[in-house]
Amino acid sequence: MDIWESIEFGARALLLKSAVTKSPEDIARLGRSRLNQLVAHARANSDFWREKLDGVPNDSFELTDLPTSSKPELMDNFDRAVTADDLRRSEIESFLDDESNLGTYFKDKYALSHTSGSQGQPLILVQTKDNLELLFALQASRGNHKSIGVSEALKHFITPARLAAVIFNPGFYPSASAFHHMPAGAKHYLDVKVFCANDEDLVEQLAEFRPTHLTAYASMLHEIARQIESGRVSLKPELEEVVNISERLMPQAREHYVDIFGAPVLDNYSMGERLFLTNGCTKCHGMHVNADWALLEVVDENNNAAPNGEMGAKVLVTNLANYTQPIIRYEIGDMITMATKTCGCGSNLPLIDHVEGRDSDVFEIKTDKGTRTLQPTIFELALGRMLDVREYQLVQEDNTRFRILVEPLPGKTVNLLRADEMMHEQLREYGLDQQLRIKVETVDRLTNDGERKFKRVVSQARDDNQESRQDVMALETPTRRAKKR
């Protein structure tokens, strides 16, 4: 390993850490400068983007002047949308079809992956080695609960931190394949080992590795925590930090896991199109957007900005680092609420308060006024007040009936009578207590199927509703209804 690569990586990580204390205005200016460069590069090197950006001024444009983009659009125009002449969709798909290529750079310079396709057609993702170096440098510097300085960098230069990454199965999906392309400069600071959730001896493997850092989906953390609770293993005292990715973690489960793991538990919100979008914060349990390297717009159905403190209908993401495959105002159906205040941790990066889920994770119900959509949030607000719940699942059985399955924390019980009362109180606020039938049930364990993310929202009525659906309208919160009167 070239020692200079390691020194350069460490220096870059330290600079990235120091940048979070710049003023919000300076951070915004830096992001804007990178946006201008990205748009100029896309115009000059991509026929697709040149046509799409036609009519937008070269420099004197607002972010909202740029058109939005989507997954089907980028896939249908893949060869024309990338800016490199040696990238062809047919060749890439052949490469991805061969699992023996996992961990190998395509044409010795591109790291390839694809989204899961859970929201429809998968998107092929292309990253350069520079993109991956930035990913790991941001995680090493901003994705750490400790204050990273020269002394901490030297410590890990001598004794690398041990990161255990627990994935579902090996494959070309972004959160797993990225670890196979860790830059050489990072390896002096970080010893990464990838584990599979389906391994029967997973917890024993973890205990043998003695990780200082652990990253996994919430459903995997649940399983690891269960094994620790049973006395099977312990990851103390080496474990310093736990990072939950992709799935939401109940607040009461987080507090319990801080004790079980003996380490802070952070959330991370990202997607394959922009793996280093945010880093979790231990101060407020929100997530800071790396706004110097990505732009996140929380918007309503018409792409108008949603005010801080109000949940948006979707997000538009711009990746300021990837010039090979420009991702500009890319639409993702995540419903997010930005914080209204800074958290006091010292970072001036924008702060996500919480992530509600996907726009596809909605129910369709029948009321005396017809068919309408219902956000899972209506149930989750009541679940958040049930302090003994580790995990939950919302199951819609038909247009008016729901089963809510809850898994209690160890040694705890859920008062089902009180749980039903809280659910009906919540429904009453929305005028639905006479329209819907809700039953709360406790189960010993809620878990994924071992192959994909845990599905909290399950609708057995959605297909039927698609056929009989009439006038569909989103439910308004009591506050918004009041404002309209």
C-alpha cells in the first residue's frame, strides 16, 4: 500500500470534517459552485442532458429552473445520459449478470451497481474511484460520533478501526458492493469485513471480529440485539458506534440499543444514487445533509418546496460529485421532514428531522365519501407513544380493516386495551374512528424474509382498490384542515 495514498486520504477526511462548521451561506455557495460545474459538464458531454437543459441559462439559473429527472427516463436514455464514451448499457448489463465480477472494476475504472427495483425498474449506477474515495472519506469524518482530529486520525493510522457491515446477501446493490471497492488510502484507517444476515453463526462471527463500528439495516440490528439480549454474545466494550441504514428505527428501540450495544446509535439516510447523502447525528438523532456535495429538495406533489417542519410528498436529489452519470433533480418518493432548528452539535449542514417512508407505502381506504389515500403516519403517531414496542408492521386486510402487529421490547408487555384506545384517539382526530376497524396484536418476533428490507407497510387491498378506485385524495392533517376553514 502506498503510504502517500493513506496520508492524502486522511488529510481529505480532516478537511471534510472541518467544512461542516462553515457558515450556512458558505456551504450553500460551495454547493452552488459545484452545481454550476456539474451542469456545464453534463451539457458538454451528454446528448441527453444537452437536450434536456436546452433553454436553461449557462450560469444565471436557479436550481428550480432545472428540469427534474426520473429513473425510467435515465434508464431509457442510459447511453445518451452518461458522459463517458466507453459506457454502454448492453455491456454493463452483461457485466452485472456475472456475479463473479463482484468487486471488480468495469474496464478497470468504473464501480457498477444497480438499485433494488423495489419501486419499479432498477437503475444502473456508475461511480468512479474518486466518487468512492469521497464516500469513505465522508463516512470516516462526518459519519462518526467522535470529534475527528489529527490525534484520532493518527490513532486509526496505527490501529485501524474495525467496521462490520451486515448485508442481506452479496450482490451488485449499492450498499453492499461499495465495500468491495474501498479505496486503498482508506484501508490504513479502516478494516472492513462484510457479513451476511442469513449466516446462522452471524453473531459469533461478529464477536470474533470485535468491531469498533457496526452498520446494518434496522431489521438486522433487531436480530443482533435479540442475540445479545439472550446472552449468546456481547460486543462490548470494543463497539464504539452503531449506524442504522435505510430502515427506520423506533425511538424506544434506539434508546434500548444504546444500552444493549453500549454505543451510540445513529441513523443514515441515503440511496444508491447518492450513498453519501447524509450522516447521522448523536446530538439530535437527525441526519445532516452533506450539502456541499449533494442537494436535497423536499417538495410537494407539484415540486414546490415544502417548508421546514412540514412533511414533503417526495424529494429531488442532485449528486454534485458524479460527473460520469449526472443525477440532477432526481425524483424519489421519500417523504421527509426537515428540522426547523439546528441541533447544537456544531455542524451547519442542513438537518433532516425524520424520514416517514416512501410515497408507495400508502394505504387506500373506502369511506362514506369514496376512496381515498391514507398515510401510515396516522398509525405511527400512536405507535410512537407506545414506549415498549421494538418493531411494528401495519397490515391492511381490506378497504376498512387493519391489523397492527407489534413486537415488545424484551421483558416488556404491550397493554392491548390501551393500544387500541390510542389508535382510536388518533383516528378520531382525522374523522376516521367510525370508518376503519383496527386491531392491535402482539407477536414474538417481526423480521424480514432474509432477502430484502423489512416491510412495515403491507396492503392486501391495494390491487383491489386500483380496479375500483374513484376520486382519490390525500388525507389532510387536522392543522391543515383548520387553516383552510
